Amino acid sequence: MALITCTDLSFSYEGKTVASHINFTVNEGDYLCIVGENGSGKSTLMKGLLGLKQPDGGSIVFGDGLSANELGYLPQQTAIQKDFPASVYEVVLSGCMNQCGLRPRYSRQLKDLARLNIRRMGMDAYTHSCYGSLSGGQQQRVLLARALCATRRILLLDEPVNGLDPLVTAEMYETIRRINSEYHIAVIMVSHDVQSALAYASHILHLNNTPEFFGTAADYKKSQASRLFLGGDARD
């Protein structure tokens, strides 16, 4: 059964349709990259999946035991987030909030989960460091650890390498690949970097307000949508 099934989704702002006729599924272990030009509906779709934007039509169905509050989310960073006055441990632990229920405090198990995900992201030496003092790449690792605390099934990543230098970008892509393959966590990632998407993703959703393509990355390389978007022939 699919973790997420989207059927004929449409979204609008102030009566103007920005995305429509969106159909796709995400299964356990998938790595889906959502690509397209600016203004093509990528971020709007991400907001819809997170429940931050209600669709005008269609449906988003969570299956295989997944619930809407079990999504791990890494948003685009803002200047305010970069200077957030908290320790690495506090930032990561806050990702466990959806598991607290009515309890006013984090349980020992949730605290252990936060420490585990800090180690998984290679940030254990910075556990008590101020988040705002870290480099951009380190901050993204911390936010990935936070997102992992919120889910064991699926991550939603919105431009996770935006603003990072090439070396750190490559390391971040490899970290996301490892999360997907070793921890068996599905990934939905919005990206402008189509070449890297093709290198890592299992599936591609290409939006241009309506879907230009949805299918495997291998099939996308051969598609008309790929040829037009990348320019010239489809790339290997």
C-alpha cells in the first residue's frame, strides 16, 4: 500500500489556480524529487502535503498506517532560523513534540531518540553547541536530525541544499541517500538541481503548474519533459 496517494489535486491563491491535475503515489522506500521552474507549484504542493494549504480539489490519502502527524519536514531556511538561540540538542529534541501527546515533558525514550539522530547525522560533538554558531551545512544536518525525530517512515525536504557550497551540497545529497537506503525512509524532495535529482532519486515529478511527468528517474531521462527542461537531448 502507498504511503501517500495524491489524486487530481488542485491549489489556488485568491482564486487563481497555481497547480492542478496532480496525481502521484509514494511507496515505502521511494525517493521522489519534485522538479520544475520557479512558480510551477512545487512549494504549494509541499504545503498541501503538510496540511498547511488546503487543496481546492482532489485528495491526499495517507496509507499503510501513516498518519498526517508522522511526517518529518525540513523547510527552506530563513535568516531567523539560522540565528535560532538554542542548543543542537534542544533543536533536535523539538522534533519529538508530535510524539509527546498530552504529556508536558519529553520521555526518556524521546530524549534517547534525539541523541540517536544527532549521532546518525554526525553531529554528536556539537550536541551542546549553540545552533546559531554552526555552519550552514552543519545546521542542515541538525535540521535533518530534527526531522528524523518526527518520523520513521517519510521525510519531506524543501530545497535542502539551497545556499550550500558544492562540497557541502554533495555531502548533504549523500546523507539523504543514506537515510533513504539504510534507514528505509521514503523521501519527497523539492529541488531545482535536476541533475542531482536524476543521480539520486528513484522517481521524478515534474511540475509546470500541471504535471509534465511522473514516473521513474530512468524513464524521465528519456522523456520529452526532460529534454525540454534540460535542453537538447535527455541526459544520461
